[in-house]
Amino acid sequence: QSALTQPASVSGSPGQSITISCTGTRSDVGGYKYVSWYLQHPGKAPKVIIYDVDKRPSGVSNRFSGSKSGNTASLTISGLQAEDEADYYCSSYRSSSTFAVVFGGGTKLTVL
Amino acid sequence: EVQLVESGGGLIQPGGSLRLSCAASGFTVSSNYMSWVRQAPGKGLEWVSIIYSGGSTYYADSVKGRFTISRDNSKSTLYLQMNTLRAEDTAVYYCARMDYTSPTYFDYWGQGTLVTVSS
């Protein structure tokens, strides 16, 4: 059981928009601005696409956007493209006596 | 160009030990926050350990007391010493650089090395 809850799968057609949710608690998602999103293609390393809830690293398409409300963070992908088909993971800092980062269980995005 | 290359994975029996290496280029390991993240076959990501630029180290509860993160500044290499390995430690292990301003922002990742714990 993962620390953060994501839907197992989402799907959309090319050109559409989809949103993936990531639900945690006040001790992680709800308590900090430190939420990141990663995409992972099969057999490849994860790649960060959103950090600090809604910031995009240099070079990441503006079709990816992030937001947060309460204990739930969201990733929205607009203008779906075939190459967006991948696994998506959220991550959050978690309050602890030491350092702790938690991930969601991952969401498989299928582009129909 | 920033590059991270892991090595040292393989098949190991339960209770055994293994040391993973992560050779870094394009930046200085000692000046950065470096982490290990693992992914069991067909499963999600799990943060394992981190070493700060100042040398402080932290571990996930699942590996605390069994794994040790370290670095060799002269070789610009990160290590993960894994002892008392269990079947549930089977995973691809990635090393990743963390942006020190944001604790979940892993901006560079290696390609991963597979550790299989099985008799």
C-alpha cells in the first residue's frame, strides 16, 4: 500500500485533457508545497515534469500543469499526445523526525 | 552534461550483502544532495536513502539499520551498502540528484541497476 493514493489508470484521446489526482494527508501533501510529478516510460528512469506543486523544469512542455487543494494534488495534461502514454507518479515531502519522501502508487495513462 | 551510471546489481541470496555504485559526471557529488530510489518489479517508486552535501544521512524505515549510503568525493561516486538482504528488497535501484531547494525534486536519474534477492 503506497503512502499517496493515485488512480490506477486513466485514459484519454489525442487532443483531450486529463487529470490525475494524488491524495495524501496533512502530514505530507496538505502540509507542504513540496509535491512533484514524474513520468516513466517502460524500462526507463523517471523524469520530473512538475515540482513544488506547480513549477515546470526547464524544457518540460507547458501542456503539463500541477495544482493542489487541501490534501490532494493534481496533474493535468492538456492536448494529449501519443507520447504522453506512460506511468505517472506523484511524490511529497512528509513530516517526520528525519527526512522522508513518499510516492504514490502510480497511474497508467493510456492514450486511446 | 550531467550523467549518473549505476552498477553493482545482481542476484544475491537472502541474508547476503551487496554494494551498489553510482558514478556521477558533469557535477560534483559532494556539493549535492544524492538519493537512492527503488522500484520493485511492476510496482511503484520507493525512496530509500539520502546523503546531504554536509554528510548527513537518512533512510526509509524499511531499510534503516540494514543499508548505508556513502560517497567517495575523489571518485565522484555514490554508494549504497545493502546488508541482510530480503526478498522484498528485490528492485531496480536508481540513484538520483535532489535539488537542495526542494526535497522531492529529483532532477537527474541514472538508468538503474537490478537487484534480485532469491535463493
